[in-house]
Amino acid sequence: MSDSSLSSPPSTLPSTDRPDVAARLRDALIRAAFTADGLLELLGAPAYAALARSETVPALRATRGDTPLETLVRLFLLQQPVASARVADVLPVDACLESGWLVRAGGHVEGHAGDSEDSGGDLAATVDVRPYGGPDGEDWFIVSDLGCAVGGAGGIGSREEGVVLGVGGASTTLAGITVRTPVGAALDLGTGSGIQALHATRHATRVTATDVNPRALHITALTLALSAAPAADLREGSLFEPVRDDETYDLIVSNPPFVISPGARLTYRDGGMGGDDLCRALVRQAGERLNEGGFAQFLANWQHVEGEDWQDRLRSWVPRGCDAWIVQREVQDVTQYAELWLRDAGDHRGDAAEYQARYDAWLDEFEARKVRAVGFGWITLRKTGAAEPSITVEEWPHPVEQPLGDTVRAHFERLDYLRGHDDAALLTGHFRLVEEIVQEQVGLPGAEDPEHVVLRQNRGMRRATKVDTVGAGFAGVCDGTLSAGRILDAIAQLVGEDPVLLRDRTPAQIRLLVQQGFLEPAG
């Protein structure tokens, strides 16, 4: 069975030349409570969560009535034909037909009380329109191809090469970790449905969005217009090709086509380069496009190659003149990885022999490259003038608290502080214990002293770190009042230890607690 027999070509898209219609459509959607909060209230938490997994049956069961909100959910989220008369009660039908948001489907919608045979036929949506709550409660709408709002275990709704997906877990992860300080210029590489560009319009004076897929640029324009956001400078091309030589940015973000695959079947996920070369190229080229102090933040996949340290592989990607913080969030062996993306494309629902052939091709590719596993995570660069940039590569698969943008920014601010303070300067510094840090003592029941003490964060990265009794006592006293040296002198007197020796051996522990965000410089 061929791909073409499993899916129809993407629909004709609404016009981007009718901002007046987009504004009227937006007003109608909000008036009917077609918002993130409105959907949750209508569908209930289980059906709402199922919809985010591309499972539509619970939502279909929850929208059997004929309220305006139920009509819109069936039309735009569930891609069901709806009687024209019913849609006309909610939307400016003539304008939506003229500009391409709706088309006439023909036929009669069965099973809905109140529908009449002479209702003017049925209407269908040409795109998926999904409510999305902005960080400050904005009512935004993400446009994507029909049946492609999210991926998931069921696979995408189309196998057309240029299909444009909506917002999935990767998109929201990147949006959550992005530093949101006001900037002059932001660049979204591989914009897709436009979610990262939409976020950037809140805090960037100028937003540029690029994509190799012209259909994605068209849909990004629709997303911005329907969300009442400022328009972006939309450019077609791969990676940094659409960017002029003299253009630099304060923020670069990208959820690129990072999938390591044998060939480039689907534009939204397959970059067309061998192995993890696309992610490497993206990271290495970003340095020269950043203004001083600017951030570049990416999601990426990377290969775990036999005989090579994966951390060394990623360190080699970091461009000169940039600090880097790279976090590996997940690792999959090559069979898990191949199965994940075969299901993403819906191959598991097709011909068994074709599925097996595709699976074999993935494993052949990995075997040829001596790849044993694939890592997924976040890469953040910051352009710095430091003589010795700091590169942190770590594995952190544990739950974190989103959004993390402020945590990411604070991480680099702490790097600046530590880079500018040697051990002697640390001892003259004043520190505060960060809020919502708890202490856990671990040991055998009844033991007089704990085997070790753990400090744990309840916010941000939610790290945990072991400390000795001196480190725990030091952290507990830090309220910004006394210098680190005076606190250590007091601890030395309390435990009967030489204060000079304690001052010599403790700065390394202080440095670690500051670097990991347990302590912060006071003032």
C-alpha cells in the first residue's frame, strides 16, 4: 500500500490577504468560548487530555449537542462536517467561505436534532484551529493542517511531505525553556505552525520566522493573524540561508527537524542531512548570528556512537565565544527510536511488509554509523565575551517545573558571578538560600548521625545534591547577613575544626551550590 493511498493531499489554505476576516473569525471564536479554558470546561479533563493525544472519540461524545462551542469543536478540532445553518449562527459564513477558512462539504449531517434538510448543505474546515492559552492568559489560536494538530501514538493525519503540524510536547517544551527578556530582534528557525514566533512577538520588537516549507510560512501567518499578534518577517529557506550576512539577533529559537532518519520523508521532522548533522550545523552556525549577551535555544537529537563519549560529541558542537548549557532529557535505544518515529508517521497502520522494510532501513542506517542510542534534550547558547566560555553538559531525566525561562537565565547569571569570583572572593561574598529548598537526612533508623544530607529544590530544575554537615549548616545559615568566611569561622568554632583548613576546603562546595542554584549571591 503506498503512502498516497493512505492520505489525501493537504487542503487549500485560507488566504493571508484578508486580515479583516481573520479578525472577525477570532471575535466569533472568543464570543463562543472557543478558548483553552472553554474547551476544558466543555469537554472535561479526560477528553481534553485525550484530544491533546489526537484521540477524538471522547470529544466526539462530549459534543453531541448544538451549542455554538460544540459546533466549533466539531468543525475545527474534530474535522466533522456541520450543517450550514448551524455554522451561520456562530461564524461569518460568507466571509469564511470567500477567504478559504471553510468549504462546502455537501450532504447532510446525521444524528443532530434540529438539522433540517434545507439547511444549505454542510460546511467543513480547511485547517485545524486549536485554542492555545498564552502565558499571560492570552487567547491564541494555532493553525495546522487537518488532522495534524499533534502527533502521538496514533500517528499524524497525513503523510504528505509538506504537511504542517500544530503544537506537540516538543513545541511547548521549547516555549517553556525560552528566556523571555525584552529583546530587539528574535529569529525562529523552522517555524512550522508559528508557535515560537507567536511567543516571541510578546517580548521582541522584531520577529523573523523562517522555514524551508512555504506552506509552513503561510500557516504561521494565519496563526499570528488569528491570535491578533503582530506580523512576523516570514522567509523561505533552510537553517540560516534566509538570513542576510549583516543580520544578528538577541534571541534565536528552533524546534528543528531533528529526527535522525534514513532519508527525508516528512519536512516537519526529517532534516535531510545524515545522522545528527542538521542539529550540529544549527548549533555551530548560531554563534555568529547572536548579539553579545544573546541566547540561542534549541531542541535536538544526538547520536550515542560506539566508542565515543556523547558529552564530548556535544561539546564539540558549541561555537567559539558562547557559553553553553546542554541537558539530555531522554535516551532511547535504536529500536525504540525507530518505532517511535514509524508510529509518528502512521506506518504501523499500513502494509506490514512495508513497515518491516522501513524498520530495517532505520536499523541499517544506525548500524552503518555505529549508533547505539539516541539522546534528546535542550541546548542553550549565550554569546559571551569571556576568555574561557563555560560549557555544561549534563543528564537530567527527572521532572522539572515549566516554564523554565527564568531558571535558564539565572543559570547563566550565576556563571558570570562564579567566573568573576575566585575562592578568596567567594569567602568575602554574601549568599542567600534560594526559596523552597528543603533538607533531607538519610541514614539508618536510630543512627545518631545521618549517612548523608540532601538539599532538594522544589522549583525550577528540582535538583537534589548531597552535602556534608558543614555544607548543610552553611546553607542553612545563609540569609545574606554574614559573609561566607564569617559563617565558616563560626562553624569551625562550633565543630572544633581549624578555621583555616575549613576556609580552604569549603569554597568548592559553595561554588557547586551556587552553580546548581541552591545559593544565590545576596544583593
